[in-house]
Amino acid sequence: MTHRRAACPTLGAAAPIRRGVIGAVLVALALAGVGVRAADGADAAGAMPAATAASASAATPNATQAATERLQVTDPYIELRTGPGRGYPVFFVAARSEWIAIELRHTDWYKVRTDGGKVGWVNRGQLQTTLTAAGERKRFRDILLDDYLSRRVQLGAAWGRFKSEPMLKLWTSYRVSETLSVEGTLGQVQGVFSGTDFWHLDLLAEPWSDRRFSPFVGIGMGKFKNFPNLSLVGAATTDAKLANATLGVRYHLGDRFVLRADYALYTAFLSDARTAEYRAFSAGLSFFF
């Protein structure tokens, strides 16, 4: 006796090839995240090339580079290094009561200029006790949070359930304003009787995007394609337009990584007179740059 089952968005025989493609993308995503973290970790053990080190200490008192802020040293001294990392050598020490000017920031390191014209890099920890021109202690915002608030592009991956079937998806988003982002998603659903590929483009609104824990909502359009197993008699491939509404939250874990969870309602337009609705939820990790 043969069995018939209506095609539903699950993954079947064609899934291994598609899983291989997404697997390769996930590996690339992980490597990219490691690369971003390595680029931010400037505390490499190697020393700065001699030519660069020389240029860092050869500035004259007549230099006219614009400084963003002047601070007075209150510790017995602070150490100026030739580069933004503890692996770079100390070439000058600024004593208590001296004034320095902040010119540039790289992660937790600040490029400063002394009144005597010495230019070097100082760790934020050594600047925590300095005083401003008004005589108040200098306050620094969380550097990692600053990077998060100025994020533009995010790449992420998530696992979840799509109508009770396992789902894997990848997404990338671009922040067009403080509260609006455009996001593209590619997903697969793996099941016993059939498999589904889908994609959609969304517009996301994030009213409190300046907070580490931030809810968001989104709407979008796309397509999905269902591939029934060859063993199913009379089953046909379904290719339909897709609309979706999403509600989710983001949480900045630290560095460049963000935890995300979302719940989505998908509507597939199977024909002019027939639609189907599917509910999905997922949780995953993204990184930004």
C-alpha cells in the first residue's frame, strides 16, 4: 500500500548537497569572526618596525596636529609605547602633572601627544585617573560598547524549528540608520518526507538600538521551495512566494559578538486562492564590523 503526504517545508533527499553549501558558509563565517577578533587584539608580542618606532618619537614641539582633549597626569607616571599593544616597547614616560592630548583611539589604546611633542600609545587603564582641564576625573565609555553602537554590517547563523522541523539559517544585515536595518536571510529546513529552501529580504526596526539588550521587529518578502522525497507518490515540488513578520531580541555579549533570538510567522502564497502559514523560532550568534 502506498502512502501520500502533502508536501510540507522539510528537507529530504536533496538535503546533503544543500547542507554542504551552508556548512561551507558557516566555516567561512567562523573564520571571519576569528579574523575580526585577531585584528582587534593589537597586543601582539612583536615589536614595531624601527622606522615606525622612530617616527612615533621624533615629533617636535611645533607639531600642529589637532587634539581632541587635554588631560593631566595624576599617577607618578604613564608609559608611552610605540604602538597600540603591550608587545610594543616603552620609549617615553610622562611624569605626574604633565599634560597630554588625545589624538586617536584603537580598541583600548589611545594615541597621545605630550606638551614636549612626544607621540605614543597609552592603555586606557593608565588614563582612568587623569584629570580634565576642568579638574574632573576623565570618564571613558566602554570601548567595546562604542564599537557595538557604531556597527554597520552583521553576519550571523542560527538554528531553530520551522513548523516543528529542524531549521538552519544564515543572515547578513546592513544598518542604514540608528533604528533601521536591511537584512537578507537564507535558510534550509530538514525533515523526514521533504526539504525546503527559502530566502527573504527584511526591513528591521530596532527602537532601542543603543542598548546591549534590544528588541526588534521586522517584515519582509521572499520565496520558498519545497522538495518532496522521491519515494512519495504523486508529490510535486512547490515553489511559492513568501511573506514574513518577525519579532526578536539582540544581546551584545562582548567584543564583536551578538546573541540573537527571534520568532517569525511565514505566509506562503501557494496559489491565487490558497495560502499556508508556518511558525518558526531560532537562536544564534552574529558578529559585526
